[in-house]
Amino acid sequence: MFDHAPRVVIIGRPNVGKSTLFNRLVGRKLALVDDRPGVTRDRREGEASLHGLDFTVIDTAGLEEAAPDSLAGRMRAQTEAAVDTADLTLFMIDTRAGVTPLDAHFASLLHALGKPVVLIANKAEGKAGAAGALEAYELGFGEPLALSAEHGEGMSDLHDAIVAALPEEARPEPEDGADKPIRIAVIGRPNAGKSTLINRMIGEERLLTGPEAGITRDAIAVDWTWRDQAFRVFDTAGMRRRAKVVEKLEKLAVGDALRAIRFAEVVILVLDATKPFDKQDLQIAALVESEGRAVVIALDKWDLIEEPQAVLKELRIEAERLLPQIRGVALVPVSGLTGRGIDKMMARVIETYAVWNRRVSTSRLNRWLAGVVEHHPPPAVSGRRIKLRYLTQAKARPPSFVAFCSRPEALPAAWQRYLVNTLRDDFKLPGVPIRLMLRKGENPFEGRKRKRS
């Protein structure tokens, strides 16, 4: 074990968000933040805590190419000294600007130093940052970590990345030798039965329940073990339509629920089985899908259902029709009052978590792609056939794929949906969002193969 807390330095060119991340990690505004580049000049250290991981974090000046005796050159020397004394470097880029020549220049310097690096693709909130995050692969640090330092999105993934990248002797000891807990958020409309279900799961009246809607306000975390697997379960406030959320307290509660979704790995969406697939249920499901989380649907209050087999069959058909973006999602009848179905629901949670983490090798994907294109080629657009040349999985959590083709802007949305649905069916990826991104070009690895020969 190190005789000091791990030292983690944040570096990157000016104005990519280093000080914003620094402030979030230390829990207060120690570093000045402004839209103008170059605000930070000296190194600044702070004591950070991220989901139980304690470390020293170092904010640095933006990296710029400059003469050694200039102010920018002296600032760069300070940054390089910080990297030299750190156990881990967080190299940050701005996904909205993409990879710049300056990013590439300093990436080569980090490669020369040979120290552990986590590549952070910052400002990745929403879909606007997806392209820049993909470009970051070319920097050679593996899978970029999509993050929004300003909004706090991706912080749990940052925790995992830091722990994985730290030298073995600097990593925190696992608690009591237990496995890392799977993080679950239990969400749904008000009065769907979320707190009652969690109380039944953990076997105690841990959460306040009652007939009144809206009792839960904070996202309450409960640690629980089921069949030797550790879980951290978040109960959340009921989520109503935005137009009905008018009180300040309720707005804060809903915001807390959204943060719980972003922190979770698997979301249990609790539906009232007596009135399922309300418009708000579908909007919540769409929100979870947009955040890229794995989903299991719990059909609560099943003890009130007459003719359960016929109702379940009908609800599965409805789910396929209403939730195509998470096709194959598990629907599990449960009862928070009696405890029925909880073991089956948790088995589905573990299965869906494994699917969410699944990776498919590039060789399998491209053999599969050749067969798909031969069987059902993309349509010709303006008289010209679109060529699908190469497919690779960019990341897991959720499964995300990049297809290289001749004219990505012309590939019809319907054919893209066909490709995603066929991917889901053939590689057994039910109940999780799938991301497909298109890029123009040939197989990006062909050039490397030619150089070796």
C-alpha cells in the first residue's frame, strides 16, 4: 500500500473543463472557472472524495506549445512537474471541439512518459459530444470516458476508471473482501409501489411507505446482498409529468431521481400492473434509455391481477410495440406486499447487467456484417449504392458500435434500425440501449496492416 493517498493530476489544453472537474471532485469551488482560456496558471491541490475513494487531485494550467522562457512555457513546465509526481493522469479533451492537433501533440508526450492515463471526453452531455468521444480513440489511450464535469454526469464511471488505472499498490482495499456492488435505481410514477418493493427486497421497513403519493423525496441508498452479490439500491421520488412538477421541493426530488439514474448501472422501472404503460411510464423509460442504462421492468401489484397469464402475454406484446429502443426488456410480475417475483426480478437484473457489459469481438462483427449486407444490402440513394465496410464495438455500458461506410449521411434511418435490431437479435442484447454511430471511410486498421507487411 502507498504511504500516501493516490495523487491524480488533471491535464489538457486550455478551457476543456479541468477546473470544473477539480471543483466537483473536492466538493467546493477552490479553482476559478471562466469561459476565457488560461485562467488557471499555478498547480492547485485538493483532497478529493469520489464514491468512497479518497485521493489528492491536482488542477493544472492548460497545456500550450510555447517557448520555455515564456509565461505559457513556464506554466507548461509546472504541469509536466505535476504529471511526474502523480500516480495517475486524467487527460481531458473537449468532445464538442473534437481532437485537436494540440491534443494529439500532448498525447504523444504522455505516451513517452509511460505513466497511467485515463482519457476523459468532457462536455459529453446529450448526443452532441458522441462524435468527439469517438475521435478520441485515435489518441491511443483506449476507451475514452464520456463525462460532463459541469453537470456531474459520468462520475461513477470516473470512479471505476480511476480505481482500474491506479497502480496495484495504490488501489483501495475492497470492503470485507466483498464484490463491487451493482448499482440499481428503482424508479417510476408516484405511488407505483417503489418503497414497498424495496422494503420487501431487503426484509425490513427501511423506507417510509403509505397510500399517499409522493412520500419519498430524497434518493435513498440502501446496501443489500442477494445470493452473495452485493447491491446498492436507490429508492427515488415518483416522477410526474414536467408540467405538474411545480413545487420547488418536488423539483429538487425529481432532480435527485435523475442523478440516481445517472449513477445507476441497472434501472428497475416499477409499473403499476393495474394501469401499466401510462404516458409517463413511457417517458421515464425513454429517459433511462437516453442515459444508456440497462432496464428491467417490474410489474408491481401483481397480486391484484386476475387472469395473470393472459395479462402478462398482452403486456409483453405492448412492451415490444411501445418500447422498441429496449426491445426484449424483461417484464417481471412482482408484489411488494407478498414478496412474489423478487427472486426472479433480481435474476433478471444480473442477466441484464451482464448484457449491458457485453463486448463482441471485431472479427465476429465483421463476419456477421458481411452476411447481413449480402442478405439485405443498404438501399441505393440517388442511384448510388452505400457500402458498409467495417463494424467495431467502440465501448460497452451500453453496447456501442461504429460502422464505417461510404456515405453515412445518406444511410436511411430505417436501415440503421434494421441493423441495430439484427445486432440485438443475433448477439443476444435484449433490454439494453444500443448505440450505432456512422463514420465515413475504409477499415481504419487497413493502413496499419499494410505498414507491418
